[in-house]
Amino acid sequence: MPRIPAPGNTNEGDIAVMSFVARCLLLPILAMALPLSAQIQPFTEEAVSRGIVGITYFGHFTLPFGAGIAFNDLDGDGDADCVLTSEGIGRIRLFENDGTGNFIDRTLVTDWPPGYLYSGVSVADYDGDGDLDLYISAWDLPNLLMRNTGDFLFFDVGQEAGVDDSGQATSSVWGDYDGDGWLDLYVCNRTASEDNLENTTPNRLFHNEGNGTFTEVSEQFGVDDPWKTIEAAFFDHDLDGDLDLYVSNDKGNGIGTNENRLFENRAGILSEISEESGSNVHIDSMGLDFTDFDRDGDFDLYVTNVPSSGNRYMMNNNDGTYSLEDVSHGLFGGDSGWACLFWDFDNNGWSDLFVANNIANNYLFSNNGVFPVTDVAVEYNIHDAGYQAPGTFPGNTYCVAKADIDLDGDLDLLVQTWNEPLALYINHEGELRNWLRLKLRQPGPNIFSVGALVQIQHGIEYQRRMLKAGHGMKSSSEMVLHFGLDDVATVDRITVRWPDAEISVLENISANQVLVIDRDVTGAQLDCDRNLIPDSEQIAADPGLDANGDGLIDGCSSDFIRGDVNLDGAVDLSDAISALSHLFASVEAACYDSCDANDDGAIDISDPITLLGYLFGGDGPLPPPFNSCGGDPTVDSQRCSTLTSCS
């Protein structure tokens, strides 16, 4: 087999290859010699036996860092397929899951560009055609947008789509930040890295225009971060029904300028609140993930770091701020961390945490709701994805992805380690407890419902998850929401908050099934106060909440005049100027309903254009309520946050 020796240490490279061969030949023989009870461990490493064969030689002593991996259902047959980047001498590889958790190499179906600098992957349905496409991030090369045309055949449309950025790209994430139904793309660039100081390309935010093309808008919102970004996440930090953005920046220790950044979404305008939120940590921040780790209903943040100052767990205080609780919760670490990934590996109902480390054991923090948590990686034999000779240092692990590849109701883990074979850890611990897996579907274009929030309740306990597209350090995991249930046999209530903030409710759902929740079937209801309880249910319990009888909770509904953006009681040129200031100067709008001049449910450039067309172009009147006060007759997520001229 081809081999590239480790830089400066050919013996280490030889050991890696020889140990790989030995593992393939000897481990099956040794396993057969053991009694059955000795073979059943919490995890077993089975990459080669299941058909995922690959080594990543690059991305350690040479940039970029790590080789992204993905588990996603690329052919729509219900199981997770696999993508590897920067594999071998530098190629992208694709493996089809045959439905049993075994894989067939489908790399040659697509003419993939060669080169180890293509080293990141995120997965999303950018064009709303019902299948998942790939965004491949590259280092000092144009990024690729690989459109899925079926049967594992992909074509690069990055240039025509306008997303072939040529920065020093690491990770990428998808989310509909402006609520227009189309998935937008945020690309992280480790700007002016050590190997090419002249590439000063900042981070990019590409707005999806809905016609196969994107417009770059990062400077407009101030999210064109010029620092050394490794990863980012779209998530709802304040639970108001839209997607906020968190950015993880490297090289912040002791510099004073590089810091992590949080941008709050205010009706499609991303406004920085890093300092006031307390999330602006100054560290060598690399990997990033979020979950409701303490199960108090909001989403907490975790980022990895170098040993000198440790990893950071930022606990959401549910008031717009975060507290550093890494030490109190047992999550400090103390090694050089890269990817981090939340997952309920044991199906006990609490999110656990896997952390990938360099030249140190990987961590598996087991969470049972009692803090501090415990690292069980060594005990569960998931601590070292390297296969060096006994007594040598652990591997240099960078990227991870999760999925239930064998459809047995627990999450398996794919781990990428430099100069080592890919490691696929098959989960047996999760088989001991109940589970529920949810696939969300809604009318397009965001068919897979990226950005949706789901809450499940059983008794007085509940769990919350958000559907992500891109995480795990340059990687991506399946678009299925997985809930461990421990010994719970029936979930009392499932509440889905769709990306437009309407909700669907299901009750009395049996455990141990994969459930497809189709919005066309369940329908959706208003939740104007964003408390995950339908307005109609609250009003039925307390009719006084809707004194004016408009079907909305009174505290949520405001009469307004369409187009009266500055709330002075008239629609004139000053309103168009106010709308433009909101869009391009990040001036907050007091009433988003008023600002939505064309009543399409989104605040964008079409609104001031509509206003100007009415005022000076002879266009017809604006949609109701217009020329008089009234409520919004259209169901959408826009609201007024203050009293209007009608109040």
C-alpha cells in the first residue's frame, strides 16, 4: 500500500503502516479465540471490517489541520453514508452504506479533484431538491459546492453559485439566518495562516438567493471575521426562534485581539454581543459544539483549547449571558483539543461529550446529570484512535462524526487521526437502554428542517436538541435527532419548533423507533411567545390571554401600519431610509411586521424596494394592514417588540 513517512520521523510512519496491516490480519483471529462475554465491550473498532479503509497522512505538521469526515444519507435510503477528505495521497472518498452498517466504495462515480488541501466537508440541501449536497472547503484553493444528482454522482457548481471562495478554509456551516426558507452558508477561514501570510481572506457569509446562486454579505453584518477561525455554529442562543452565530477563533491566548464572537439575530440582522454575553473567550479556540448539557432548557457552548488555559464550557444563563463552568462541570481538559462533539452515547438521556486531542488520550465525558462529569474514554477503550506500538504516545486526532450506521438505536463514532487508519467505533453500550430518533420533513426549500428545535417530555423531564448542518471540526453528522430515553418506554409529548418558529405537537410516542415527523401531516400552530406551547392551547386554558379575540396571546399581537417602519403613523421616504438602516447599518427595527413591506415573512432588500415602488414608482398599495391600524393577516414569524403608533 502507498505510504508517506511522517515528517522528520520515518520510523513512526513505518510503525503506523505495519500496525495497520497487523490489525487487519490479527484482530479477527484473536477475537475468535475469546469467549463471547470478553468480546462485548462498550465500543468495538470496526472500520476495516465494515469497509471504511483510509489513512490521512496530511494535516498535522503541515496545514491545514485535520481531514474532515461526514456521516449523512446521501442517497435517501434511510442510512448514513460516509465522506472522507484528504485521504491517502490526497483525495476525496465516498462510501455507500448498504443498510447493515457495512460500506461500499463509491468514490469513482464522481470525478473528484485531487489534492490534500480539500480537507473540510459540510452537508446540506442548498437547492431544495430533496437530496443532500456537499460543500468542500479547501486551503488556498477554490472551495467546491458539489451538487448531488443522485446515485452518488456529484458535480461542482461552486463557481456558478458564487461560493468558490479561495481563503484558508477550515469548517463551514449552514442555516437560514434571515428566515426566507433557503439555507445560507458561513465559511470559516483561518486568515493569514503561517504557511501563507498573504492570504487575508476573511470569513464569508453567503446568502442563498433561491435560484442556485449566493450573494456574499459578511461585511454587511460585520461577520467577516479577519482572525484565525476554525469553526462556527448557527444556533438559537436566546430561544427566540431564529438562528444566532457563534465563531471559534484560534490564537487568542495572550494576544488580546483574537476572541470568540457571538452574533445575535435580530430579524435577520446579525449584531455582535460577544462582550456583553461573556462568550468572548480569548484562547486558542478550535473545536466547537453546543447542546443543552445541563438540561435546563437552553443551549450551552463548548470549545477546545491548548493545555495552558484549558477547554471552555460556557453555561447559558438563559438571560443572554454565559458563565464559565468548565472546572465545576469536569470539562476543563488540559490537553491540546481539536474536535468536540456532544452525543448521548449510552442512551441515558443526558448529552455526553467526546473531545479529540493531540498527542494525548481523547476524552469521553460521561454525563448522568451529576456534576462534575467523569472521563471514561480509557475504560471504554475509545481514548486512542492511533495504532502505534505499545508504550508510544497516543495519536493526533482532529475530526469526528456521529451516526447510527447500523440502525440499532445508538450512535456510532467515526474518528480521524493523522497518519492512522480511520477509526469506526461501533456502540454497544447504547443497546442497553431505550431511544427515539426523529427525522423532520417540511415543504421546501429547507426540506430537512435545518435549524429546527425539538423538545421531548416524559413525566417532568425534558430534553432539547437542534438540527445542525456542519459540526465536529470540518465535518458533518447525520440529520437525525437522537434522544436517549434510559428506561422510558413512552414519550408523553414531542414538540417541534420548525425553522419559521411555528410548532407541531405529538403525544404518546413509543420508544425504540425512527419516527418521521412530516409537517404536511401534523400541521403547525402559532407560538407567538416562543414557549413551545401552542397559542391556541394556552388561550383554551385561559381565555383571558386573548381579550381582543384575534386568536393570538395579547402580549404578542400588536396592531400596526404596513410600511410604517419608524412608527410615526405615516408611510413616507423616512420609512424606506429606516428599513435600509436596519438592513445595512444594523439599526434595530422596533416592529418587524411594519418593516416587512411586501408581507413575505422576511426582512430583506425587497422591503425598501417595495416601499420606494409604492412611494415613487406608481405601484399599488402595500399589503394589509395599510393606511389604517390592524393585525397581520398573514401567519409568519415577524413581530413587533414595542408599542406602535397604533397602541
